[in-house]
Amino acid sequence: MTGGQVLAPILVAGAQIVIVGVGGLLLLGLMRKLRSRLEGRVGPPIHQPLLNVRKLFRKQRVRPEESSWVFSAAPVVLVATAVVVAAISPLATTRPPLGRSADFFAIVFVLLLGSAALALAALDTGTPFGGMGSSRAMTIGAIAEPALLVAILAMSIPAHTSNLPVLVRLGLTHPQMIASPGRILALGSFAIIILAESGRLPVDNPSTHLELTMIHEAMVLEYAGPDLALVATGEAMRFSLLLGLLVNLLAPWGIADRPGAVALVIGIAMLAVKVALAGVCIAIFEVFTAKLRLFRVPELLAGGFVLAVLGTVTALVVR
Amino acid sequence: MTTVGEQLELLVATRPSRATLRLPATDLVATASTLLAAGYRLALIAAVETPGPIRIEYLFTDGPPDQRIELEVEVDRGSPRIPSLARVSFPAGRFEREMRDLFGIEPIGHPQPRPLVLHQHWAPGWHPMRSDAGPQPPMLSDAAPYPFVRVEGSGVYEIPVGPVHAGLIEPGHFRFSVVGETIVKMKARLWFVHKGIERLFEGRDATAAVALAEKISGDTAVGHCLAYAQAVEEALAIEVTPRGNELRAVLLELERLYNHVADVGALCNDAGFGLANAHALTLREQLLRLNESVTGHRLLRGGVTLGGASLVSLPQPDQLREVGDHVRRLTDLARSNTIVMDRFTGTATLSAEQAMEIGVLGVVARASGLCFDARSAHPFVDSPVTFRPACRDTGDVLARFLVRCDEVAASLDLLSDYVARTGPLTDVSVDRGLTSAGHGSGIVEGWRGTIVHRVEVGPGGMLERVKVVDPSFLTWPALPVALADTIVPDFPLANKSFNLSYAGNDL
């Protein structure tokens, strides 16, 4: 093995992690800016989330008195799982390091590990808001995850694999596969679940200050300083990761399919453009929607589940 | 001399606009019950210290036409006791608990003889409104915690919220007992900002205290100031000209406008519809600037004076039309969002019976089908004949939202009518009566609801007693009632739809 062969995968992984981390925070900034402008407000600068994270990292570490290691470990678990998924997923290139391990099911469950860690940490604080947020987040997760699994199944059946790099590459070589009804239905379901899992409208309102209505924010109310910076970064990474996978499954064009620096740079640029477009669409949607009554959220997710089931049935029938 | 019963019969039969009935404490419950049965509303109870005994005033009102009957009962200063009216009137029970804390007057037979205003760490036996109260004793550091009623059963947990909140709102503590997401019981604790405003009035010059009345509740400067001014004018027999009353009505409607517009936006914002709130805030800013051009103050301070009103300018008809168009676009935007309407519909319902029993006022009452509005019941200005209180009967968040929308439209109509009438911008009657003494009451429909003030002015125009009743004081108990079967994440919406005042309640 030459030095280049060892170094190249590390560089690719590093590039993907950085683009997901920094890009994820910028994506949130972009969406906030766009939403503000559409509502006739000026809004904070696009790089504000980066500044916030930098500020938080410089602050003192404050933790609830009665909290245990679960509370301090959760932000690390959240970021670590996101980093692992960012390294091995087909985001900028269809040849990520350890790509053979990048099974769609496995990736979903690695990300779920981060959510579970946050929910446990919220319970660990012993505050009523933490428990309330955990309970709501887990309720939504319990309905969203099965829908996601079925959606992945629908995409895997025609490809005979659930390996993500293969799924993305097949989109490049066999574009008709993307246009198959099964795939489209499954991606529709995936999009709904991304909104629910990332705490966006109409499921959760990321910009509210009302604790009693919070789902996701209620879980992380007790975090401050560097811990909060990790949580914010981890959440931004998860959001951009999920969007990155969605856009690459929907429109893989531009992704690096050959080794080499030029292809990788183009792949990164195209990823940024595609994810930004997806973020813009979500931001515009959020301006005109509102937050669903909590007991209506299962109805929305059930819709996602039905789409996924229809996708699977279609994939089995239409060969 | 006629008996109390004969006098009462005469009062109920003739329904005079003003009457005072002095009666022994033993006749109180029967007399009050008769008045309540005759359709009168218990608007206010005030304890007044005299050199001799303590006098307790019960103000009963009805309208239209404007009618006010005062019952006077005297109690011994040494061990003051009154028979409780709590069993015939829920609001009376609240007033009695307030008097028990502030004056040490014991309501005999009260079902809930517990402190209301003073929290448990205030020194027991110290009644701050008594003239012989002396300096405030130190707060107890070892007071027992407030005995919240614990809801028993499996799966019940408590969520404490406040008194310090995440948003820019006033302090109040809410204790929810919850099963799953459904609220089983909610207890609101208020009076964290008890300021002793009524005591601050005492000994002040009646004219100078107008500025204090404006600051009772920052968002209700005109409402409280006007109720105070009307009470003093009645006490001193100052006659306000029709023009002065028109100018006052303009201010009152301007205050309703900017507050209701902000509430419409805030309700949408709490449902996650920030777009409507952004529009509402723009509109509110326009209205605040209009306020500034009308009175020189964005919150309309300085407009109402004793004897009349003094304005810098009047809103122009085209300004009002522009605001009207903007408001229509805002309410259409909110009403066309199906998710927002779904959140509002059927949430936190208060039935007409509950509203009646509790004695709620203002927007909340009108949303539950009680079409009471002091602008028609106790009018002080000639309104156009078309004015009708905005009324809905479903009692949910949607009804309270729609009543606000309707009232904004009605206020704009009223304003257009008032500004079309010509006259000077300043009209203040000379306060020829300031040397005399007397008592009077003022009733004004503020933007939250009916505000009642009762004042007693001594010789030389010095205030002896001012009793302030903000509609929030009587409406707060309805919030926990409306929350039955509401889910926790809908509480902010329910609370915002009531939008009750902390400052006006805590006084």
C-alpha cells in the first residue's frame, strides 16, 4: 500500500465531515435568513450559527447538580454518531471510505443512537421539561422509525441491496430507477420523516420560546456552554446529513464517481448546492405552514408510513 | 323610617341610575342575593377606613341604562367581620379574600378562607392597607411551601412553570398536574408583583394622581386612567362636555386597536405561524406611531385629563382606512391557514354557564356568549346606533380570536365616526369642585374588559381611598376551568387567548 492509498480515504472522510459540520450550521443560518426575509424582517447573518457555536465553546461548562455521566456523554455521542455517518456515507463521492459498511439500515440506527442518548440525558436532568420532551420525541420517533425502515425497504428491493453507495451509484447508471414509482413514494415518505426527526415545522417549532410546546428543544434546555455547542453542531450535522442522503438518492448527478481531487471538489460543490436548494424549499414551506396540534402529528407520520408501504408494494409489483 | 327590605324593593322596582343603601351586616346576604337575582352584577367590593369603624362598599351595576347601587356595611375596627357573600357570588369571594389579606376583615362562612394576595412568607397578621399597619415586618424565611393540591393516581406528574418565564411576560407560577399530555388540574399563582398601588393613591392630590392611574397597567393606560377620571369627576361633580368625551372615546379605541392587533399576531405566533405575527408587529408599530402623533406618547399617556381630554392631533380618515385594509389582510391570512384554524378550534373551551358563574369580563366573556360590553351598558359618549358588542358563543380559542378580529373592525368604524365630528382637540372642564368632597365610580370598557374604579375624595381634593378592579382580577379563575381536557402543548395558546394582565391583577 502506498502512502496515497492510505491518505486518500482519510482526506475524503475528513472533507465530508467538515462539509457536513460547517455546511450544516450554515444551512440553518441560510434557512433562518431566508425565512426572515420572506417575513419582511432582516434576520441574523447566515454565518450566525457558526458564531454562536464558537461563542458557546468559549463559555464555562455548567451542568445540573444532580446529573450523571449520561448527561455529559450524550452530546459527545450525538456528534460522534453524526461524524461516523458523515465519514462513510455517499455524500460528496460514491466511493466513501468503508463504503461497504454504509448500509442504509445501519446508518439510520447509528443516527438513532444519538437521539436515544439525548432522550436519556433529558431524563437524567430530572426536570419536568426534560421528561416531557423525551416522552414526546420518543413517541414521534416510535411512529417515524418504522415508516423510515419501510421506506428504505422500498428503495432496496429493486436494487437488491441496501448499501447506500450502491443505491446512489445505481441512480447514476440507471436513472430510470429514480423515476420508478416505488422510489418516488419512498423518498416522499423519507422527506416527511426528515422534517419530524429534525424538529422542523409542522411537527416542532425550532424558534419558539414556549417550553410547554417544545419537543426537541425541551430535551436540551439544560445544556449550556460547550455541551450546548456540541448539541447544536450534532443537530445541524444530522439535519444536513439526512438532507444530503435525500438529495443524492433523488438527484445523484454531480457526485464524484471516480477517484481524484477534482471530482471530489466538484462533488462537494454540487452537494452544497443541492442541499442548500432542499433547505430553501423547506424554509419557504415553513413560512406558510404552522405547527400541528401534537395529537395530529401521528396523522402526518401515518401518511409517511402509508407512502412507504405503497412504495414497497409498488417496488415488488413493478419490476 | 322605612326598613331595608322596603328600600330594596323600591330600588329594584325603579332602577335608579345612582343609589346608596346603608344596611346592617345581618341584612347583607339577603340584600345582595336580591340584587343579583334582579340582574345586577357585583362590580366591586372596597373596604374604606374611617376614623371610626371600617366601612365596606359593595358596588352593584347594571345596564343599559347605566345603573349603580352601593350597599354600605360598617364593621368594628377591633375585630372586623362580615358575613361572606361567597356562596351567592363567586367574584364576591375573591374580593373578600383580598380584603382579608389587606385589611384583616374576616369573611364569616367563606368556603375558602385562605390568603390570596399575600404569599405565605409575608408576616401573618400584618395587613398592609390598614392605616395602623406600621412598617413592614421582615419576610419569613421559614414559611411552609404553598400547599398545592396533589392529584393522586398512577401516571400523574406535575409540571411547574414560572414565575420567571422564557418570554418577555410578567411573573406568574403555573402548576400543571398532567396525565400523558392531558391537563387534569392547573393552579395559577399570581401576586408576585403586588405593588400596593391603591395605597399609593391615598393622600395624593386627585388631579396629580391621574399620572399614577395611567401606570396601573402599562398596556391599559387609557382604560384605567379614564375609569379613574370618571370616578373622580362623579365624586367632585365635574361635568365633562360631549366633545371631551368624544376625544376620550378616540383614545380608548386607539388603545383597543394596538393591543388587539398585537394579540391576533401573538396567537398566530404561538401556533407556529410567524408570518402573521410579522405582519401584526408591523401594523402594531404603525399604530404606536399613530398614537404618538395623537397624544405625544406611544402608549397614549397624557391624553386623558381630569375634566376632559387633550390631544395633539386626530387620526386622519385615510390613515384609518389604510389600517383597516392592513387588518383585513392580516385576519384573512390567519383564517386561511387551516393548521392555525385547527389549533384554535375547540381548544380550551369556556362554556357560557362557567363564564357566568365565575363572572368573567371582556373578550373572554363575549367569546363565551355573554354579550356584555360597558360601551353599551355604561356609555359615556354618543355611539353610532349601529354599535353592537362583538359576540361569539363557542367559548374556544377561535372564538376569542374572532372576537378580537371583530372588535378591531368595530373600533375602526367607531373611530371613523368620532373623527368625522368636528370640534377642538382639547376640551377640559374647569375643576370647580376640587374643594368639595365626595365619592364616585367609573366604569370603562378597556381592551381586556370592564374596568371599575371607585374613589373617595376628601376636602381639598385629596384622595382618601381608590379601589381599582381590572377585569383580569375576575377573569383569571376562568383560565384553569377552560383548561380541562386541554393538552399541555396547547396551554400557551389558551393562555394567550385569555391574555390577562398580571400588573392589573396584582396591583
